[in-house]
Amino acid sequence: MVIAVIADIVGSRKLDDRAAAQRVLDDTITRVERDTPLASQPLTPTVGDEQQGVYANLEDAMAGLLMIQLALPDGIAFRFGIGVGAIRAVDSAHGVLTDGPGWWAAREAIETVHAREPRAVPRTRSWIVGAPGQDEVMSSTIGASNAYLLVRDELVGSMNERERRLTYGRLIGASQRELAEQEGITQPSVSKSLRSAGAAALIEGLAVLRGERP
């Protein structure tokens, strides 16, 4: 069992330059995979405004997708449908394709994100669905993870571009002094920005998610 991810671009039809946006997305995914190589198959364009990727486990998927959210500039964002379930290779004249319950669950998940956006949680960007047959532990894990994602998406969605960059930098181990030099601001300004954005909660939450904190 693996984690299948379908991503689509928020507001893709309203982008002034769709090709330029795709280059930004491609570069961002490459950068995130270089800094935090978590995907078994990094997100790759498929058709229209969609991309697909695969992760070995739910923790890696949630961590990797957070890094992508933080790394993207203002004006370009993804929705993520996360499916827990088996996928299988399908031979084709055009190469090896994949199919299976994991992808069907990911499709249901991204449809859930679309359905939630116009409601009380417009900053929702991620959702998890388990394929049929999940055991009780995984079902509970998916429920708790969705609750975490709702709050996480709200926090990330309220950040400005600089706050996301600073949080990303801290997550890959950059010091506040190094980030201040990169941004051309003072270290106290970095500290204030991180504090006001709630970055510490994201950083600690990700450490707990990955088993780095008790």
C-alpha cells in the first residue's frame, strides 16, 4: 500500500501565463525534492492542470506537500487529493501506467477539497481518503490527519510569501541569521515574522508528524 497524490492548480484558468506558471511549479517541485527528498515519484504533469505523484507513507506525503505549499510564490497554488491504497502497474503501448484503488481514493479526495473550498473553510487545500478495506488504525489515522490538515492549510493560507519562505528555510535547517541575509532584513525581523505567522506551530507539528518529537 502506498500514497497516491493528485494535485491540481488553483485558479488555473485565471493565470495570465499558464506556461510560465508550469515552469514555476516544475522548478518548485525539483527544489523541494532536492531539499527534502520524500517522494517515491515526484509530482509530474499528466493532463490539463493536474499532476500525480507517489509517496511511500502518509507522513512523507504530508511533509512533502507542506514543503511544496510553502515554497510556491503568491498567485500559484496546488490542491492535493491524497489517496491511501494500492496502485498497480498497467502495461500500455505508451509505456507503463499505474491504476488502482489508491488513485481512485486520491480522485475522491481532491473532489472533496473542491467541495469544501466554497464553504466555511476556503483555505482548504488538502484531503485524505482511504481506499475500501482500511483497518481500524489506518481509518483513525486518516481522520486525525484530515483534522491536522484543515488547521495546517488555514495557517499556511494566511501567510504571505515572505513568511512562507522563512518557514521553509527554517524547516530545511537555515538559521534566522542566514535567512535575514537572504531576505535583506534583520534577524529580529525574521524572528518577528516567524512568530506572527505561527511558523513555530508548523515546524513543531511537522517534527511530531515525522516522529522527531515525543
